[in-house]
Amino acid sequence: MKNNNQEVLVHVEHLKKYFSVRKRGTLKAVDGVSFDIYKGETLGLVGESGCGKTTCGRTVIGLYPATDGTIEYDGKDVTKIGNEEQKWFKKRVQMIFQDPYASLDPRMTVGDIIAEGMDNFGLYTEPKERQARINELLSLVGLNKEHASRFPHEFSGGQRQRIGIARALAVDPEFIVCDEPISALDVSIQAQVVNLLIKLQNELGLTYLFIAHDLSMVKHISDRVGVMYMGQMVELATSEELYSNPQHPYTQALLSAIPIPDPEIERTKTVLPLEGEVGSPINCGSGCRFASRCKYATEECSKVTPELKEIKEGHFAACHLF
């Protein structure tokens, strides 16, 4: 799936992450996912809750060890590197977590939270230099230097997420996994945080994996979008192509459910219903995992797992219809 016209920063191939479920078997949270992320772009990752998108993001940056597959970062397979190279990798990748309160230590001041990564990697070791860097990061995310001495509980949800963003930027990373960074925020604040992420990307040359279930926001921020269903990638295309010309039945149903801010159009639009039983990712066999909910399903769909194939230039789908 590599594109020779753009420089690949992250290459993921046949990535699997399984969890053992006591007395029940194996939960296949991520099962054979492949994609590339190019330098300077934002790849959106969407799907229903429980589809494996967060587990995928955490596995890519090493918070979970991969069960199988390849994760290459800047040409190096980071699933097979030693301790010294792991340190090199962890300085270049960071994560913005979904819950801006649970991800911040309530006993630490904002300044110490932001500087924790700097201290771990031996950056900005002089006290004045360290404080200047903290102040610079606070200003970068729209906060004041006076906020450095306060504690997380003294801030609103939006401000806490800005602190999380400042912490992620503290070690000068190249690649950031944004794990539903706006889902816990008020609607009025969500656009501010997304616009801040876009501004920082333009200024610092960052690369994002943006995980979300708000399809409208994903379209706004992403260059390309991948759609996951029950641990597998079912469609991947540019944002414009995916939203204007969805091919996989699951993607079509997802996009048809997006609210339209026009009462007349909203009343007359067609929402594609998803019927049938949702399968289980535990001990799932072969075949398309969407088959039990798909109106186009055939006998082949229940027996043969479809591969993610390029159906037109830059547009991939995993469906036996193609």
C-alpha cells in the first residue's frame, strides 16, 4: 500500500493485537490491519465503539505490544528494536488521550505534568531553560504561564485537553496519535481544539493519526480516512473521495447517519439501516465480519474473508462486491 510520491513515516502491515479472555477464548481487537501514514498528513480512523481503533493506535506507538504484524517507523521495524532504539522511537511519537482529566496526574502541577517527558529524556535540564520551555508550550496551546503552578482540577475540560496537547509536544515529537481528543469536550470547545491541532500541525510539521467517531470532524481535519469494523480495515481513501463516493456497505451506512444542519434536507434524506446481529470479536471465524448486517451478503461472504484491495487509485475497500 506504499505510495512512491509521498514519504511514508508509519507503515503498518497485517497488524494484529489479540487479548486472552478468561474462559471464553481470544478477543481479536485488531486483526490484520494495514495502512500507511505519510509525513505531514492526518490519517483519520473511524468506526463504531469497540471496533478496535483505539487499540490500533496504542499498538502502533508501542503502548500495547503487537501480537503479530509489522510496524515500521521512518523505515525501522519498531516491533524488533532494542532498548536504545526504543528510546529513540518513544521520543518521536506521543499520544493525546481521550479523557483530559483521567490522563493528568491530579497530584502534579501543570508545569510538572508538561515537563515530565522533558525530564525523562534529559531535555531542557537547566531550571530557567526548563521553565522557559514550559511557558512556551503553554502559550503555544493558548494558556498563560501563570497556569503552570496550578493543578488539573482547577481547569475546564477544554483547558485540560490543551495541557495534554502541551505535554505531548514537550519532547518535540514528529508523530502524534490523537485518541478521540474531542469526544469528552463540550461541542462549543471541540472546534477550538481541532483548529488548534491543525494550527500546530502547520507550524511544527506534525503527522497525526486522528481517532474519532465524529465523522463530520474527521472530514474537517483528515487528509485520508480509514474505516474500521470489528478489528479490520474495511475502507481507506482520501477524505474527499470517501465522503463523496463511499464503496463499502458499512461506510455507506455510517455516512448516511451524519446529521445535516439543514432541516429540509435532514427530513428528506435516506438513512441506510443496519439490521441483523452484531458479531463477536471473540473466537470469530473466517468470512466477512459485516456479513450478518449486510443486505448484499452472499454465501461467499460468510466463508471467505475479503482482502483490502485498491478498487480505484488511492481508494481501497475490503468487500466481495468488488
